[in-house]
Amino acid sequence: MNHRPLAVHCNSRPAGYIDSPRARSRDNLLMCDDFGEEYLRLFLSIIYTCTIYKQYVQCVYRQLMARLTAVKRRQALRGPAYMFSGPSVSLSEVEQRFLEAAEYGNIPEVRRMLLHVPNLNVNAVDYMGQNALQLAVANEHLEVTELLLGRADLARVGDALLLAISKGYVRITEALLNHPSFRDAHRLTASPAQADMLDDFYAYDEDGTRFSHDVTPVILAAHCQEYEIVHTLLSKGARIDPPHDYFCGCDSCNYQQQFDSFSHSRSRINAYRGLASPAYLSLSNEDPVLAALELSNELAMLANIEKEFKNDYCRLSTQCKDYVVGLLDLCRSTEEVEAILSGQTDSEDSYDLPGRPSLTRLKLAIKYELKKVSHVIKSIMCIWS
């Protein structure tokens, strides 16, 4: 059955329409502002008539309408110039002074208010929706952060941790990891999408988290190449779980593919970015060369399957190859080269001559057709021979 494309006549105008620059400007504003509420309702109502997309459109329609309502409510509360106005009127003078002390690192004032001000709301937020802990971490005030972490009712600790990791604040990250909320291993290994968002643990403001919903602390640290933070998180039991096979048919993968396939693909590429990070490869694997070679081959195959992130997978595959080459460049003797290329093998069926290195990593690179790695390995062996 042939379907004709829907013809939209943009030049049609209602009766009494005045074609003036001001009117055209008003139309452009309506179209640019998320197509306007009326355009959005009309567009979704047209698609809604297609029964094959009925269930999906119902979900999208509810999400968009809820988001539109929330935006209007926040704009009404904040006003059109909230970005340039003074602090919110809902803040008391004490709360305003407390937030300013945390933001500017006024340690004596923060300590005094925490000790002597009764019923102090440590989770009060400024006009940008940030509480005292988030302001202290953003401005790298370690002492203020430690004082605030002494309060058991502190909120948004997870967002503060992700912020400290993204900025490379090692000491603040260690202080945050000592907070009682991270005694639960699930808090440390779960992403914002998996964690319970009702307590604002990973929330940046009322709109939710500022980071991707599928990024865990260890994934973010690996993305940022923060070796010390990755080591600290690994010592506390955090790991990056390899994504399931692309053609996995488990209930979780099927649900995510049907509900939001793009977010599912994005969560996979974020996990692989963490796994392919030199920091994570070096600190989480007993044999990083073997892990890098196998991961490079897997990423090269995924580049031909997940087309929406093909360039990213190709770049990560090349990154793993460069990692192996970089390790070989650091070798200072023949023994170190042989140790990297041979690895540990428990196979009894070895056809290598006695006294000769097995070079299993070289064979693996040739098997995976990693020409760059194979060429560099052969060149180094010729130099050291």
C-alpha cells in the first residue's frame, strides 16, 4: 500500500492575517519555542491516528506534556528574569548567609552556623537550585565539604560526588566516599537511572541529574582519565559491568530496546568508553594487554552493528590499539618485551621450541587482524633481537 507524504502548506494564512515583519517574527518565535504548544498537540494528534504507533505516542505525549507543564510552573515561580535577580524570596536571611559562606569557603561561619543555629536547613537551595554541598564542591572547598558531610540529613551527595570526579578533585572525592550513604554498595555502583531518585541523591536541581543517567561514578572517572579516583573506586568494589551482547534477548534488553532504543545504545557506548579507558584498563585487569586486544576486536565488530555510534566504536577500537603500542614503547629491556608479548598461558599444547618466547599476544594481534599492533610488535622484536 502506497502512502503519500503529508503535505504541510506553510504559506497558508488564516483570514485577516497581516503579513508584516512583526507577525513573521512572532511566528518564528512560536516555531522555535519547541514548535509551540499548539503545534506540538497537532503534530502528536496526527501521529496518534496511526494505530501501529498508538502505545508509543501515548507514552511520548504524556512525557512531553508533563515536561511542558513543569517548565511553565518553574517559569511562573521564578519569573522571566530569575537568572539576573537576587536570591529567592523563599530563602530566609540565615539560609542565604549559610549558602554564601559555603560558596565562598568561609569555614568559621559555616562551622558556627552548623553548631549554633537551631533547625538549620542544610539542604536549602539558591536561585539556581544548588545547595550548600554542591556549591562547596564546585568551588573546591575541602574543609567546608567535610563540615557539611557531618550532617546525616544532607541531600544530593551523589551529584556532589560526580561533580568532584568530573573536576578531578581527588581529596574531595575521597571525603565524599567516606559519607555513610556510600556504605551501601548499591549507591556506588548504580547509575542515576538505577538509583532511587526520590531522595535527590543524584539530583542536580529540580530537573534531575546534570550527568547522563547511565553514568556511574567509576564510568565517569574512567571517562575523565582520573587514575587516582579510579583506583579508589576499584578498591571500594566499584566495577564497570560489560554490556550484554547486542543481540541479547533477555527481558531487560528487550524492554530497553522497545522503550528507548537510543538511550539503550547510548548507555552501551558510555560503558564501552569506560572499559576502553587507559586508566581502567591499567588498574582493573591483571593482563591489560590481553584485555585491550580483545576489547579492540569487540569494538571493531560493534562498529559494523551499531551504526548510530559507528565512529565512536571505531575511535575506541583505535584507542585500545594505541594503548598496547604505548605500553610496548615503555619497555626498557628484552625481558619486559617478552613478558608483555608472552603473557601467562596455562595451555599444555604448546608448539613453541624450548627457550623461545611464546609471543601469544603477537599471535592474538595477528588473529584479530590488528595490523598496527602486529607491525609495531614485530619492529620492536627485531630491534631487541
